[in-house]
Amino acid sequence: MGSADVSETGEERERLEPWLTDASLAVAVTLVISLVIAADAESSPLPGVAWAIGFGALMLLRRRLPLTVLAVTVFGIFAYYALNLPPIGMVLPAVGALYSTAEVRRTSWAVLGAAVLIAVSTFYRFDDLDPRAQLTGYGFVTELALAAAAIALGSVVRLVRETRTQSARIAALTTAEESRAAEARMHSERVRIARDLHDTIGHTLSVASLHTSVAAEAVDPDDRAAALERVRGATSEALRELRRTVKVLREESAGVTDPGPASALGLASISTVIEAARAAGLDVTVDLGVDPARLPRAVDAAAFRIVQESVTNVLRHSGASAARVSGQVHGDELIVRIHDDGHGGSADTAAGAGIRGMSERAGLLGGRLAAGPNGEGFEVIAHLPIEVEEDE
């Protein structure tokens, strides 16, 4: 059976269940009243049974016209007793109507209808000469309890139905929210992977490209061999970092919260970036007035990636001969500055993936990054907030 057949079966069941419920209630009301009438041996039951069928038939309209059914039932009871038919109680014929009215959130009308029935029956039964209809304390309490039970049952059924509907709505909203959250996490993960891969291999491949150009232009075989050796070293480093990044991503996907030394790319590892840049001909000076071991891991890693990407951009785009990397802690933030003496560049931080990635890294930590021409060169300044207490 296909999903369409199952859906159609469910819809048919939903359409049939209300009708079956109403029909069952109609039969029950008719049978109960008929049995009460048949128990009276002093009169013919046929006229009363006809009225019982009428009271039961009203239940078929209880969902569409609940107040009309209640009013017709109340006046029908009065008419029944006006014709001197066998006693059937004042509340018993109206039990279905009272229940139905309370079920559709018309509880006040149900209480009013029950009050009218009990008040009228009490008034007329005080002086009734028929011993079967005389008012007794037991009969009064029974009718009062019967009316209260019918109204209470209708209210409970309504509350249960509303609770189920509300639960289903909450479940649907929760599922939709979880789906949106999962999509957001997936998008964030894709962006993070793209940023990590860009930062991991961008620097070393840029260095390799520079040394490839040197090897191609070198006349001396020794110079050519040295350049090619640097290319080999750069590409090997790119592969090592790529493997390390993939390993970290796999461990994080598996739920490992502490990947260990394989992911420890921080300012302590900055020497590899600086040495590669110096080997490519860039005079780099470093002034780090901060102990990387005292920085939170996320801040340390972000600072390293910002320095790595900035030095890569200097090598690829600036034509600079010298650059300066500095890092200092001021107050509750780490300030990382990379300045070169190249020909400068655009101040538009959205122009390239590198600067955009650095801005994203700073933003994820609640910091900020500025990049643009500064005097005779280009400067990148990152403000990364740090915690006062060191993470355990």
C-alpha cells in the first residue's frame, strides 16, 4: 500500500469517526429513554418511544447546531410532560444535548439549560398529584448530579482534544525549528570548512608558486635546485596541514571535544609561516608581546590564521619587501597587527575571500577586523576579545 492510499484511508477515517460517534450517541439516548418508558407499566410505551426517537435524532445535529439542539431538547421536554406522557426525568433526555454544548465551548449555555430544566421541574413537581412525578430529595440530587456529570464530561473531552491539537502544533513547530537549525548548522559548517581549507593550503601553495617562478627563472642549477626543494617543502607542508585539518573536522563531527595536539595551530606555530615567507624573499619581523599558552584556544587559532592569511596576501598581492607582525594584549582583547611596505590595496574587506574569511573569524569571537592602505603599504588589524580567566 502506497503513502497516498494510507493518506486517503486516514482522511476517510477522520470523516467517518464524527458521524459514527454522533450515531452511537443518538442510539444510546433513544435506547435509554425507551427503556425508562417501557419500565412504566401503567401506560402505552408507543407515544413515549416516538419522543425518544426524536430526542435521539437531535444528536445527529449536535456538532453543527449545538445551541439549537439544546433549546429544542429543553422545550421538547416541557412539551413531553405537557402531554401527560410517562415520566422520564427532566435531565435524562437532555444529557446528550448538555454534553454536546459543553464539548463545543458553550459551557455557560449548558449550565443555563440544566438550571432551567431543574428549576422548572422542581417548581411543578411540588404540587404534582401523580406519585411517580413527586419531587424527592433523592430524585433532585440525582438529576443535579446527572446534569453536572454531562457538562463536566463534555468539558473534559473538549480540553483533551484541545490539548492534543496544541501538542501536535507544538510538535510540528519544534520539528520545523529543528530542521531550520540543522540547515543553519550545516551552512555554518560548510563555511567553516571552506575557510579552514582556504587558510590551510593558501599560504603554502602561494609560497610554492613563488619558488616555482624562481626556479623557472634561475640560471644557476644550484639556485634552481634550492628553489625546487623549497617548492617540495611547501607542498609537503600543505599536505600535512590539509591532513591535520581533515582530521580535526572528522574528530569534531564524531563528537570529540578535545582533538589534541593535531589541532594545536596557534601563535606558537607562527615560526613556520614566517620562515616560509622569509625563504620567499620577504623580510618579516615579529613582535609578540603575549604568551600563546595563556590565550583561549579559539583566540589563539584565530590569531594564527589571521597572521597566516595576511602574510600570504603580502606575498601574493603587495609586492612588499618587508612586513611586521605584532601582537599585544590590551585590556580584555588581543590586538594583532600585520603591516607591509608594499603598494597597498583596496580597503574593501569584502573584495577577497581571504579578508572576508579573516573578518568572519574575528566576528565569530565577538571581535572585529580592519584592513586597508596605511601610509606606504597595507595594514590588517584584528581585535580579538579574550577571557579574563584562562579556560580549563
